[in-house]
Amino acid sequence: MENKLGFNKIREIVASATTNALAYRMAQEMTFGNKAERIVRELRQTEEFRQILLMENSFPSQDFYDLSEELERLKIGNTIIDPAALVDMKTSLQAITDCLLFLLRDDQERYPTLRALAEKVELDPQVLRRLNKIVDDKGEIYDDASPALKEIRQQMVRKRGEVDTLINKTLNHAKKEGWAPKEAEATIRNGRLVIPMLDTHRRKIKGLIHDESATRQTAYLEPSEVVELNNDLRELEFDERHEIQRILLQLSDYIRPQITELVNAYWFLAKIDFIRAKARFALAIGGVMPIVNDRPMLNWLSARHPLLYLSYNKPGGEKKEVVPFDMELNDEKHILVISGPNAGGKSVCLKAVGLIQYMLQCGLLVPCRETSEFGLFDRIFVDIGDQQSIENDLSTYTSHLQNMKALLAEADERTLFLLDELGGGTEPRSGCAIAEALLEELHRRHAFGVVTTHFADLKLLADSHPGIENGAMLFDTERMVPLYRLATGHPGSSFAFEIATNIGFPLDILEAAEKKVGTEMLNFEHQLQQIELEKEALAKQRSELEASDSFLNEVIQKYQALNEKLESRRYELLSQARKEAQDIIANANRTVERTIADIKEANAEREKTLQAREAMRQEAEKIVLEQEKHNRQREKSKKSVHAAAAQHTDRQGATPQQPESDLAEGPLAVGDIVRIDGEDTFGQLIEIKGKKGVVESNSLRMTIALERLVKTRKKVIPTDKTARQGNRFQSIFDDINEKRKHFNPTLDLRGYRAEEAMSELQHFLDDAKLLSEKELRILHGKGYGILKTLLRQQLQRDNDVESYHSERIELGGDGITVVHLR
């Protein structure tokens, strides 16, 4: 079954992404499961590691070696660890330690299932410390591994120095006497340092002959004075080897009691490597963790065939779009019969259903929307392709019948079956009858399934069986190409004549065939297809109209809130101006009274009177200057307050109050002419939905709270005011459309200072909210991460931000933040 669905290819992709031998075996042994707890746990582990790959840079990524077999060998007493495995054990234990430190740190609550794995690992840090003292990164034993080894190696250095000195002295003497070639150099033969001598002079120097050249003209001599030194050196080498064996035996004896814990630690490392491979595969196919229910059902949104997606998005190749599909099977509709044109995508869709469900129940993230819902099945039964066998004397149809027999033996309400070209391969009437009886039995057992067929009788089963639903792969009758889109609720057409015409099949043959099948059937199939396409177009238009209606109401509410704010600010300014005027008058009165009192006290002396008048004049000038200053400030404030509303209010005109005589008493009813409270907007109430009403005015429909609607005595909508309303809405739309035309959902903050970036971000978010944008991208770069931290802190405080995350690695990773607005 895995080969039919293509899961064997996915298994190899995941296995090839591992770096650890045990992790590779885990990938190869990845199996289908039906226990919800295990499946959800594995999905969460993979999803958490997917987030680590997207968001973290400090997680270990190398030295994931598997030393479990070497540790199993060490269980035998007096066994010594293989020196070649020392450096791998050292680096892999360091990788395990780093993984544990990452997952168990105090602030690491974002990855709870991976943390739970790490909490089960017990690792003695002394093992790694001892390895660090014994072996270096190249696998060589340190001189300081023991005092004895240090002493031995020091003696070896001294002996080699003596040998080198004596060999060089003897060689130079031989060259001088002409016993050795002038270009000769000391060399190694049989592990001993020797000098090359001309064969005719080999007896000139006492020593041992270890070798001679192929021409027998050169003999390789070890001088007798050096023989004893080399013997001493060989003994020191033996001592070194014995000391290293003793050190490794001591290390092995220390490790042996902890082998169980170490094997568990290496299983943890392999598990992490396996999970990382699954997370990398999820990133490659756009896989996510959906909602998982512990019962049979499907409710998929925008699902894609993972292998087809990888094939269409190969690096360096031509990018193609994989058409997504929605799929729903539930208790009411649990069998889907898909029909449609040949090469229209029926079999691909069928395989995608089986493959994606199988992936999920193997613990792999799946390519669909995160809001998709997946149920769990005890078994998946697949009959796809041609299983004829010469060896077993099986025809294509016989093999299908045997598969159907096996399905009937086990099918129940927790079975998902996938049957391709059901009823085909034999005489059509007999094959269709058997297929129809099979589907009726599976329907009776409440099994879940997807079936592809061309038989009309199978398409008609949906009319008589409530649990069976038709589906169609759509076909573009204008361009004569399949659309690869799945639509449920009606059967599809095979479009055999259209496809034959498109490939250049002889027209006379096709005309004869049309006469045999009848034009009524062909017209019916064409009309059926056209109805579906028109249905899709109407659904799209309805969705757009509902979105426009919602958007219009949102815009109106925002402008009303702005007007209320402007009026409130205007009232505050007027109140402040009145108070300032009162203060100025009071100050002026006090100045006049004080001046009169001064004149009276001076008994109207001329000099005193002139001084009092001058003081009064200066005070008056001061009051006038202050009054002019306040007037300028109020005028400036007034202009700034009304600037935002001027572009609308100038076009819209005034909003006079409705005369009380036009208002009507009583509850609102459908058909009433109503006015929106606080505005000069009239319309007819055409529908009441709970606490809201749908008002139509000048071909515009608005959903408004009933408490904001005022009933009037009018029988028709006033034409002049309606025109003003239309102009008002048009002006709003003009402004919004102009802003939308120039709005870019991507903001580049690279190179900005923090303060400037935050200001730009706020303006950007305000515009996006006004335009009802849902997804934004902010480029901030990686650097030290300061700008990203400040940006995300501001996003965290914004109540209109639903979520944010880093972009996918291949699209920019940590250098880009993707924002989702409510």
C-alpha cells in the first residue's frame, strides 16, 4: 500500500535527512498508528522542532553520532573501548549535553513535548569531562592523560633526538668519504631509521642491512651505534601502547556501570535527529499541524499532494502551482464518489487523500491549512492501479475483485477505503452492478471512503443513499483543459468527446459516435458543467459582496468615530476659549479698579494721575496681545482638528436635523423608510436580523444596529438626500481605493533607527487596519535582533494584531516578520 500511495518515497526523503544511524533506522521503521495520544505527541514534537528551525539559531546541528553499538560491546567485562570511537563519543556527548541545556533551560516553555523527552535523560557529566582530559578533537591521546604516559613520551622525544643526531652524523661522514650518494637522505625501512649506502661500500660502516634498492645499487644500513638506541625507542613505544591500554581500560571501567543511561542518551540524540528530519521535510512541503480528532472524519482545507508539490518546486526548475483541494467526510456524508474527465486529476486526488492521511497517522506534518481537521482510522484500504500478475494467473479485474473481497472482510466504521476506477476492467454492466452493490454494503457498514468512476449508475447512488455524495473534477470547456479542481455536491462529466476533439481525433468518427450516444446526453453534461462553473462564480461574487458590505460598515463606523472625536475636541476648545475670555475680562476689571483707587489716593495729583493712566494703557495693550495670541492658537487648533474631516464634509454638505414632524412612532418593520441616527442618510429597511437591520439606499446595502435606525413617516426615500448619501459613500470609496492602490503590504525597515522604525510601523499598521488587510510582512533584517525585538514588543501591545511569526527559511527566515491582523 505504501508504494501505491507513494509513502515509500517520503520515507526515503525523511531517512536521507538524518545524520545518525539509529535515526535512519527510526525513519525506515516509521509505521502507521491509530492511537491518538501517540500521534498527537509525535506531531507536536515535529511542530515544535519546525518552530526551532524557523526561530532559533543556537540549537546543536552536528556530531549526532550513534555509539549505542560500541556501548553494548562494552558491557562485557574487561572490554576496552575502541580508540577510534573516542573522538566520536566525545563530540556526540557534547551534542547531547548542548541539546539538554537548550531544552531544559528555565525560559524554555515553548517546546513542552521536546522538553519532556529531555527530562527523561540522565547523563553523568564526569564521562564527558574524562573524555575531554584524555582525547583531543583529532582522536589523539593527550600526554597529560596520565603521569606515566607523559614520562614515556618525554623519553621517546629524547631518544628520537639522539637517533636523529647520530644518523645525520654517520650519513654526513659517508657522503664525505663517497660511500653514500651526495643527494641521499635518511629514510625508514622496517620501522627503523636507516641511511642509503652505495652497494660497493656497504661494509665500510658497521651495522644491519634492512633493505636494498630494486637495482641492488643501494643498500639501506642501520648503523650499529643506532641499533641500540632504536631498540630502546621500540621498547618505549611498547610502554606507550600499554599505558594507553591501561588508561582506556580505566575509562571503560568507569563507563560500564552507566551504559544503560548512556544508551538512553544516545536514543534521545537519535530521536532528536529523526524529529529534525521530519521537521525539515515539513518545511519543504509546507506541512503544518492540523486539528486532530480521535474519531473517523475528514475536514481538510487547501490540501496539496506533497510529492507533486516537491516535484513542481525543485531547486533550479520551473515553478508550477499545485492546485489545492478541500475534502470533507463526516457521519452524514461518509462516501465521496468522484467523476470527471480522464487526466483531470481524479487518481491524483485519490492518492493525495490516502497519502496525506497515512502521513498524519505516521506522525508527519501535513500540507494543508492549520484549521483543517483530521480524524483517525484503524485501517486504510487502497485499490489503485493495475495489479495483474502473470505468475499468479491474475487478470486486472480478478485482482480488483480479490481486493474488494479483502476489503469486505474487514471494513467497518473506522475504515477508510480508496478505490480507483471502481467497476472498470470488465463488461460495463456487470462491473457497474458489482461496484454498486459493493458501495451499498460499505454504506450500510458506515465505512468512510473515496471512489473514482465513470459509471453513471454509481453517480446516481447519491440520490438514494444519504451517506453518499458526488464530487467532480472540473473542466474548462472554453480552453478545453482540465482545471484539477474538486467540487462536491454533483457528479462530473468525462468530456470524452471534448478531449478527443482537442487531441485531433478524426471528426467523422466523433460525429458518428455523437449520433450513437445522442445529443441530449452531451448537452446535459455540458449544462451540468456550466451550472457548476456559474455556481462557483456566483459564490465568489456573493463572498465579495458580503466582504464589501462588511468593509463599508467598518469604514462608516471609523468615520463616525472620527466625527464624534472632532466634535468633542471642538467643544473642549470652545469651553477653553470662553474660560480664557472670562479670565481676561476679570483681569481687566481688576486693573481698572486698581487704577481708580490709585487716582483717588493721590487726590488727583497730575503726576500720579499720568502714571496711573500709563500703567492702565500698558495693561490694556498686554490684554490685547494676549487675546490675539489666544485667537491665533485657537485658529491653528481649529484648522488641525478639522483638516481630516474637511475633505469629506466639504463634498458631503451639511447634515441638517430631521424635523420632529417627520418622525414616526412604533417599532421598526420591514418596508419602513428609516434614517440613520445622527446622519442625513435615508433608506428602506428590507430585512431584520436579530438586533441588526439591512438598509438599502441608492443600490447600497448596509447592516446597521437597530438602535441607530429612526423610523420616519416618509413613504419614499428623499431623492436629493439619497444623492448626497451616494456621493458621500462614493467619496469614502474614492479615498479608500486611492489609498489601497498605493498600499504595499510589505514594509522595509532596514537601515532605520529604532525611533523612526517604530513611527513608520505605527503608520503602516494604521493604514493596514483601515484597508482591512489581514497579512503583512515587515523586513527588519537579522543583525543583533534589536530592531526585531522592539518591533515585536510593539506588535504584542497592539490589540488588532492576532499573531506574528518569522517567515519561512527559504523566504527570509528571521529577517522578516509576518503579521496577521484580526
